[in-house]
Amino acid sequence: MTPSVIAGLLGAALVGLGLYGLILHPHPLRKLLAFNLIGSGVFLVFGIVARRGAAAGLRFDPVPQAMIITGIVVAFAASAVAVALILRLSAVGRRVTLDPEVPTRPDGGDAK
Amino acid sequence: MIAFLDLLSIAAIAAGTFFFFAGTVGLLRFPDSLSRLHALTKVDNLGLGLIVLGLLPRAESALSALKLVVIWALVLLSGASTAQLIGRALRRGRK
Amino acid sequence: MSLLPYLDICLALLVVAVAFWTIAARDLFASVVGYVAYGLLLAFVWIRLYAPDVALTEAAVGGGVTGVLLITAGKRLGGLRNVGQGERPGFGLSLVAGVLAAAVAGALCAVILMLPDPPPSLAPEAVAAIHGAGAGLGNPITAVLMSYRSFDTMLEKMVLILAVVGVWSVGADNAWGGAPAPFRVSKPDAPMVFLAQMLAPVGVLIGIHIFWVGADEPGGAFQGGALLAAMWMVTMMAGVAQPPRVDARWLRVALVAGPAVFLVIGLAGGVVAGSFFAYPPALAKPIILFIEAFMVLSIAAALPMLVAGSPGERPDR
């Protein structure tokens, strides 16, 4: 069990946990959090590709690592947009839910 | 001299680890939030301080030694402030 | 016999346990606190994979800033925090979801155990490219970000701006141009103000330091910028500063500065150095640091704006 295999299995477990939470949690923010768990699990799996690709005098492959860094920042940006949408949904609708059956307010919530 | 410094490192880090251990036990075992907070501050202040003290003789340069001390100072500052904030939030919640 | 493998396994189990807690916790707040701890623990895993740059980014952005984003959002949702407690999914759905999640995780495990040997690697190409165009950079990650894959990095900055535009755009129509809701409405606690006043100057210094050493050691524009962003958010949370209006000229210039400077220099590279996003080898390091300085500025402006949210949101929402 090298560190990279342990980290890879950890990444797989995180993806599974996140997927479970994403499906089962009714609260949209909890769904978003679970989605972020999936994301970091995927980054870990990609990270062991970087660790295994050690060559040319480096202990890691710098290309996947650089992409993980940009990936973490992009994941945060996407989460921020999702949060803005959720807050907007709560301002427009009576309940915060992704259920399309729940009606929105007739005034569209734009006033105030 | 070298042996003395090694001994100092071992003693300080061992003592720091003990405070971390005790603080964690307190965090898990103490009954209410304020006493748990009390246990945590020991970890921040003494535990980390002793570990930094033990690592100082092993620092590669004066600059990295300074960085270690700065880390401890920053943890002291944020730890003390958050402990105050949590304490105040608790008091507000009780009223 | 080394102790390290056992520590690795303990760390992995701890991360899984904290991740489980963030999924299983009843309360949104508890779950977010678990997520922040999870981000910090994950940073240790990254260090074990010889990825200190990723560890810094994960701790700062993945744990810290995302935690602030979710806690702020939870507070703004207010009384709806525990929405949907009554609509717990039934046993059947839980079982199906659990089986599906286990199947996906199991398949990933199988893939990880069957990764090709010898592993493919871009490291030789990256190192060759570093010695060509990014001469003088000791940190291969920074060299990849700023030289070997510089186009990706610039587009990623554009994504940040698009996200800010997206967050601003979902606000109410009549609030356009206004300031986002303040981080806190009540009078801030004295310790919070003290913390902001003491921490912000030191934190700004450390952020600039991390950006500067990023050329040769772990660190760089993302990590330094995230730290500066955190300091701005701390001052806003303490009420020492307020979120700016989204139509403020300086804010928009700061947001666009990073990718704009990057793009202009990249285009100039086509004329001066012979290809798009190439740097003249003699000047590569100063040019890269020049671009990075503006990127730090843009990141430090974009992250707090993403957390602050749409303009004109009422704090009680």
C-alpha cells in the first residue's frame, strides 16, 4: 500500500460518499456540499496520476498538479454561482427546493 | 551542546504532544461548550507553543525559525479571538 | 519497518470519517464546519503526495473560502436552514442510492488498482518547456501554470470573471449596480474587530510573500491571492469594511486586470517572441512575475465578490 494507492482509494471513497449525499439530501446547500466532496475525490484520483507520473528528476508530474490547482479554484467559482442561484430561488419561491412542482411567487420576487 | 539541544527538542515536543492529547480528550469528554473551549485553548497556546519551541533548534535558518514563531503568534491571535467570539455567542444563546 | 504507511492509513480513515460527518450531520452549520476541517485534513493528504502547492490551495480555497461561502449562504437562508427535514427520502431510495454510490466507488477503486505501469507522464515535456520559456523559475508548478499551459491559466481567470458576472446577474433587477448585502447586519463583536485589525495587515504581508516565493518554492498567485481575499473578507465580516457597489469602476478594473494583462502580454509574445503566449527567454521571469502580480489582484477581488453574492440581497433572506 503505497501512499498514492491509499490516497486513490480515499478519493474513490469520497466520490461514493459525495454521490450518496448528493442524491439523498433534500437541502440544496447540503447537495452542493456533497457535490464538492465528489469534486475533491476526483482531484485526489487525478492527484495520484500526478504522483505516479514522477519523472525527469521531479517527485511528481507538474502538469496534472497545476490543473488540479486551477480545478480547485474553478470548483469554488462554480459553487459560488450555485449558491447565488439557491439564494435567488429562495427569494422567488416559498420553499428552497429543487422540486419543479413547488410554485413560485406570482410577483416573481423582483420587488424588494 | 548538540545533545543538549536534541534533548530540549524531545522534551518540548513530548510535552506539547501531551497538551494536544489532553486538549483533545477534553474536547471529546467535557460536558459543556465553555469547558470544551477551555480545553482547546490549552492546545493552541501551550501545546503548539511547546512544539514550536522544540522545533526551533532544528530550523534550517534564522528565517524559518522566525516563520515558526510567527505561525505560533498567528494561532495565538486567532485562537484567542475565536474563543472570545464563541464564548460571547454562547452567553447570548443562554439569555 | 517504517511507521509512515500506518499514519497514511490513519489519515485516510480520518478524512473519510470527517467526510461522512459532513454528509450525515443533521444541521447545515455542523456539516459546513465538518467540511472546513475536511479541507484542512485533505491538505495533509496532498502533502503526502508531494503536492504542497495543491495543499496550500486546498486549505485556502477548498476549505476556508468555500466554508465561508456556505456559512454565509446558510445564514442568508435564515429560517429555512433546516428545510426539508420532513421530506426525508424513503428507505428504498436510500438503499438504491447507497448501492449506486458503492458501485461507483468500487469501480473507481478497481481502476486505481489497475492503473497502467509504467505510468504516463508529461513531466519530461514540462521540464523541457520550463528550461525553454519559463527560464529562472524554480517551482515547476508555477512554470507549468504560467508558461507551459499559460493559455489554460488565462482562461481559468476568465472563468472566475464569468462566475462573478453570473453571481451579480442573478440578483433582483432593481438592485443592479448596488452593493451586495453586508456580511453581518448586527453590531460586530469587539474581538472580531480586533482580530480583523490585527490580522489583516499581517495576512496581506504573508499573501504577498506567498505570491513572491511562488516563483521558486511552493506558493504562487492562486494561494497568495486567496489569502489576500480572505483578509478582505475578514475585514468585511468584522464590519471594518463594507462590500463595494458592483458598478464601482475600481472594482471592475481590479477584476479584469489579471486576465487583461495576461492576454495583452500573450498577444505581444506573438510579435516579439515568435508565438502566442511565448516570452523572450531573457525576460521570462520578470514578465511572469508581472503577470502574476495582476492575477493576484484579480483573485483577491474576485473571491470575496463571489462570497458576497448578488447585489441588493436583503440580509434577512
